[in-house]
Amino acid sequence: RGSDSTPLTGGNRGIDDNNIRRSNEPTQPNYTRTEHGHAHAHAGKTKAKTVLDPVWGHIRIPGYAVEAMDTPQFQRMRELKQLGTSYYVFPGACHNRFEHSLGVAHKANEITERIWSMQRHELGMERRDVRLVTLAGLLHDIGHGPFSHVFDHEFIPALQLPPQTPGLEHEHRAGMMLDALLDKNNIDWEDGDARFVKDLVMSSCADAQPLPKGKRYLQEVVANGRNGLDVDKYDYLARDSYYCGIKVGNDYTRLMHFLKVLDDEICWKASEVQNIYELYAARSSMHRRIYTHPKAKAIEYMIVDALLEAEPIMQLKHTIGDAHLFTYLDDTILKRIEFAGFGFMGDNSVSNRRLSSIGAATTADAAGSAPPHFSQSMAQVHADDILANARCRLEDGGNGLEASQAILHRLRTRSIYKYVNEFVVPEEMLPHWKPVKASDVTECQSVGDGVHLTPDMIRVHNVKIDYTKKNRDPVTMVSFFTNFDDDMSYKIDADKVSSMLPRCFEERRVRVFSTSADQKVIEAVDRAFTSYQRRHIGREATIHSTPTRPAGAKRPRELYED
């Protein structure tokens, strides 16, 4: 690494104009369809850039990707932690969706360029295919909300919105944000390109639309719905383990080199079958050690509770279907809640002036980026509703966010929800196991326990870790070849690979947390949870008992990060 190069992340070392250096390579050509269907190149307006990535080294960002990258819709990902609340447990996990997206784009480009160089004639592959797959890799996470998966998996379900509400899943919001990125920044793509990129990004979703035959292998580069072997996974496993300081033994680069397309499907050299099993094992290990860490999950629950308390004022539910509002929704939402009192405090005249300015901005924002049928009067009604709620709280002498701010204060002082205990669901019960609710635990509390538990005092995390395909061996959905000049693929039976492979490919755990730090409450939750196990499993299934401490004893500060 040259002395003038700066890593993508780490502390305050983010990507800036000094870190992204103009490439000396020629401008990346764009491709336009002629009336006869042939592709010809014309000079692009945006130059390529080269960035130094701590995971992949120097990577080249083509000009057409830089054009999409230098937009507010993409730049918001600088403020989205890749691992959400894991940063509160692993201080090195400060990386964001921004650099992950650059890494995925780089690897997507690398794989499609390799396929292009080896098989473009037999596949009828076009340069347009390389360009659009690279863009799909760049933009695949553009629809993520604050704290990444916390927003999708915890906050949005807690809002209990109607199923038909647009933007409930981040892949669908990515399509919404892509449309805004093109429209608001006057980026002109060819007809059909935006739809093609959306299909690539959503290819692992249940409602994904398959590409035409002969192009479906392209949907397996960024988001492989067939078997989960894709560049998104290669990058996040390598990047997340690097920043968390966790060693994961797997050679992703070999998988990106030993592949080819057969029968419209990406296949791998048979010599890599063990490496593929190890990748799935590495993913499950990362889920067990990082992605489902009990302390990070406890903080997730606190953040979700804080956002729910703030929802009457913040009205975040209106952002998920509005690309303009969503552009300004990121991890800084917590700071906005915490600092709200500084903006709304004061006499009524000051408060009213602030509300008026907010009203003007809210109305302009709502009308400025809304669909054609969303009129100025409709925007004003929506803004008036929000301001009416805020005025009611001002008249009551508060800003309406006190409960949310109290939860965030607990978070800042490390008075987080307490992890109580967990158990592993027995293998024979997996096919019929149903998620456990907080009320299921409280119903098992003994009469006269001393502490009356209610469901709001408990959080239950139903952990599911697998090899990407529930309890199925995902390698059964991977096709192989022996030599690069083969024209047919085949499957490999697990018993031909090793006698030490897992017999079960899915694991379920049930974890309970107490929202109270009171030791009596924690012990009552533990007893009720133990009673639940006896009733539904027939025995105590926890690995260890919840440690007890003398009344008034404080936990050493240095153990908080365990």
C-alpha cells in the first residue's frame, strides 16, 4: 500500500475526496442499442475511480458506477452500520453499507468479466450484462433502513402495517430508491436497464421475476436464490470477520475463479466442493458468534423500543414508501431523537416559529418527490397531521420523545436489557417447532413467585441459524464440473465428500431477555423460562444456569463487553 493511500474505514478514516483517487485508465464506455439491435460504445461523462479497500486491496470503480455512487441516495449508506448494533459489542465493527456495496460491485464485476472472457461467444453475452450486474452489486443494499436488518426484522413488523404496504422489505425499497436515484440526479439509462437491475437485486426474493432463458445465470452473481453462493456473501463474510477481529477460515477467491456457466447456471469445479461446505459453515459460525450475539440483540430490542416510543412524533412508517423521505433516514435517527429537546424547548413563540419552519419543509419535501397523484394539498394535510401531534405535546410541556430518550439514556449508560438464558431446540422437534412468545414464558410462571411477570418485561429471541436452505443440505443445489472444457454439469452426493459433514443443517435457539435490571425480576424470568422448558420439552435444556449476585453487588465494568 502506498503511503498516500487511506483505508476505507476505521475510526474517522472514511472515504473522502482525498481517499478516492482518479484513475489514469480511460473512461469506461457506455453501450447504446442501435435500431438494428447492435451495441456501440460512446464516451461516458464520468471517469472511473480507484479506491483502496482494506479487504480486497485497490479496486476500480467503473465510470457508470461512479455516476450512481455520487448521489444522495447512495451516499446515505455511509451512515448505515453494516452490522447494526454489533458495533456496540465489537468496537472494530465500524464499517458501513457504503464500503460493503463497493466491495460487492467490485466482485460482481470481477466474476462477470471472467465469464465474459471465457464464455461470451457461447453464452451470447453482451457488455451490457457486465455493466448491469456490476450496478446491481453496487445498489443491492440501497434500500436498507437504520441499523440495517434491525429495521426490517424488528421495527417494521412491530408497526403491524398492512401486508400490502409498499416498501416492507429492503429489496423492494431498493427498487424504489433506484428509481429516485435515476430521476433526481438526471441519470439516463437505456430502456429496460432499471428493470433488469431490480430483477438482479431481488433474485433471491420469493416474488422474484426470472430473467429470460440464457440470462438467468446473471441472477446468481449478486443474490443467488438457488444456493446462496454469491458475491454479496463473499464480501460480507470477509469484511465482517475482518472488522470484528474474528478469524474465519475460507478461501473465497478460489470460488470466484473456479466457476463457469453450464445450462444457464453458475457451476463450480468439483475440487471446490469441500471449500463450499466450509463457506456455509463459516456463515453459520458468523451468525452464531456475531450476527446473533446476545448483547447486540439486547441493544436491538432497546433501539426498537425507543423508535416505537418515538413513532407518534417521528412518523417513520411514512418513510418506507417515500424515496425522498427515506433518503434522509439512517442511523443518525437516534441522535435526532436525543437532541430533539434542544430544538423544541423554549417559549411558545419560539416553538411556534420552529413548527412553522418544520411545516414548510415537511410540506415541500412531501410534495417535491411524491408520485404525480400526490398533490400539494395532500402533502399539506399530511404535514398538518404531524405538526398537530407535535403541538399537543408542546402544550403539555414536553417534546413527546421523553420515553424514547429515557431508553436511549439507558443505552448510553450501558444499562441494557439483561440476557437471561437460552436453550437449543432438540433436533427431533425442529420440523414442528413454533416461535416462542413472551406471553408463553409468563404463562409458565408459578403462582406466588414473588414477582408478577408481564409480557412487556420480557423479550424473546427465536434464533434460527442454517446453511441458507433451512434443514436442507445446500450443496445438493450446487452443480459441478470436472474440467473447464466440460459441457455438462452434475451433482455430488454428500457421502462422497466426507463422513464428517453435518447430519442436520439447521439450528434453533430460544433466548430470553429481561427489560429490567432488577435481579429479582431476572431470576423470576429465569424460573418461568425453566418451567417453560419442562412443560414443552420435558426437561431443562439450558446449558448453564443464570448466575446470581448478592443484593446490591455491581458487575465489574470491564466485563460489560463479554
